[in-house]
Amino acid sequence: MSQKKKVGAFFENVGEAAAACLTTILQGNLLVLGVGHRIIASQTGIAAGVLDTVALLLAKTQNRLAISATLGVITAVVDYLFMKVCSAQKLLRLSLPD
């Protein structure tokens, strides 16, 4: 795989992961889209895209089904972990005295 294709695959993975996360966060209702949603989706997309690209480069596969499955699983795990962290941070802010 050439360097140009690797970079293209990385940006594709990040974009797909961010879009999936954004759709999940908003539960399909794009009317409530805010800056906070975009930030969280971008962070999740970058983390999932990097992990997916590294996993696929190590596996050296061109199988489209394997690529899609890997991206889906990694995005779901990263999204779950980011939501846990965001929820914990929100609870800490609510419980701390001013």
C-alpha cells in the first residue's frame, strides 16, 4: 500500500468514526447539533480512526468486510469510553462546591 493510500485511509476512517459517533450522540436528531457535540465526535473520531488505521496496517488486509467490522467495533468501544469519561466529568462538576 502506498503512502498516499495510507493517508487517505486514515482520513476516511476518522471521518466515518466521527460521523457514526455524531449520529449516535444526537440519536439521529440533527436539529440539536451543538459545538459540544462536534468536539466530542471529533475526539472520538480521531481516536477511533488512529486505532483502526494502526490495527488494519498491522493486519495488512484489504478485505472490505474486515475493515468495516474493525472500524465498527473500535468506534463503538472508543465511543463508549468517551461517553463514560464525559459523564464522569459532568458528575464531578455538578458535585463540586463553587
